[in-house]
Amino acid sequence: MKYFVIVNPIAGRGLGEKSIPQIESSLRENGLDFMLAKTERMWHAAELAERAVRDGYDVIVCASGDGTINETINGIMKARRDGHAKSAFSVLSIGTGNDFAGGTGIPVNLENGLASLIADKRKRIDIGLVKGGDYPEGRYFGNGIGIGFDAAVGNEAVKVRWTRGLPAYLIGVIKTVFLYYNPAQVEIILDDTETIRQVSLMISVMNGRRMGGGFQMTPESQPDDGFFDLCIAETASRGRILMLIPHFIRGTHVTQPEIKMRRARKISIRSLDTTFPAHADGEFICLSGSHLTLELFPRELEIICA
């Protein structure tokens, strides 16, 4: 088998570049035939992944965090739409949040990720497609979509340079609670069978389970069950938002009165007043969006997992 390894050298505050010697030595010692390339700009991972799939590589490996993973998935899916469906996908987790790996059964550290890659255990997972905002033609995602407060928190978390993972997102929460939030009144349509209208603090549409390096948005979600899992939070006071944070970390927020949990395959989310920010796997799809549509593709992508 041929492996194409995409490394984001600045992932994990520079951990990507530092990890390259370990990655190369491990793959060589285990006799894997591989090519390694480093990303140089935004969307470069998508271009590299698409070309590698078209060139017949058996496995596309992304050594990075969730943003570059999302780009890589988009490159793979673009090639798949053109009939190139051979390549599997795996991740070596060296990013800030590592939420895609955490929700799909891929190890969330480099050493175990390399062992998993060599062991070559596989499964198929669902993939989502979101249209709207800055991506009217659509952007694929593997972990989840965050709309409203969650997206604003992510925007603040990336500005934190001295730590990463859950601590960075907690700092983002504090900053967002006190500096921002004008939540939108939204209309959410689920599979054309249920309509929810409310002022929503946050809407998470998940294929995986967690966001922000450890917030358990949909603790019962399975990435291969053919459904999105939604966590829909009504607006709340600043004090109440801070009280809810420990629940989201433990996954016990599902019992709280502000929270609705739903499942669906197709979703429409439309603002009825002000605009909203949104992200896909931590990458912004809009800062001032008004309408998003989401569709699930069941068991679309084969991955190598633990």
C-alpha cells in the first residue's frame, strides 16, 4: 500500500514540524511506502489530498489539528465525487483540539496514532455537507458544525497563544460571555418533520461527540449511525452560561432545561432577525450567516482507527 502523509508544520503551536522526524522514522521502521508533504497555505491540504487520491494512494494521512483535517476531508471528497473512491483516511493527532479523532475512535496522541496506522484497523463513518455562508457550493465536515456562541468562542480561542486544547477554549468562553453575545432568533427544520423557532444561544450539529478540545456536545453520538445529533441551546444569562460549562464538559447538559437534543439527516437553519457566526470542524464558514442547510452521507468515508 502507498501512504500520502500531509503535515501542517504549524499545528499544535509548532508541534507539527517537530513531529516529522518521529513520523518518518516510525513509518520507515515498519516498512510503509509513503510520501510526506507539508502544507504551505490555506486550503493546501485539500489540494494535496485530492491530488493524492487521484494519483492512486491507498491511504491519506493527515498529521495536524481539526482545521487541516477538515481541508483534507474536503480534498478526498472532491476526488470521490469524480469517481476516485479507493483511498482510506487516517489522522495523526498533533492539533489543538483533536476533536475529530476523539469522536471517531482515532487516538488523540501521536505515538498511539502511529501504532493505529500500522495496525490498519478500519471502519466507515458518515460525512456531512453544509451549504451557505461563505460556502454556497458546500463544505464537507467530519466532526461537527457550531453555530452562534460556540463559533464565537472558537474565534476567541485561536487568539490564545500560550496554551491549547480545552484550556484555550475555556478562556475563549470567558471572553465571549463578557464581550459578545447577541443570539439570533432561528428557525430549525429537521427532516421536514419538525420545526423549532427560538432565540438560540448555540446550535451544534454533530457527527462526532465533542468540540473545543473536550466539550461533550452530543455524548451519545455515533459517527457511523446515519444521523446527525443536535444540541440546541436556548439563550441564557451570562451567569447561567457559566453554570452550564461544567455540564458540557461532563456531557450532563442534556438534562438542563435550556437544552434540546435531536437527531436528523437533513437540516435547515435560518435566522429570523440578526446574523450568526458558524464553523465547520473549527474552520469558519461564515461570520455573519443567515441560512445554512446540512445533509448527511452515511458511511461515506473509510478511516483507520484504534
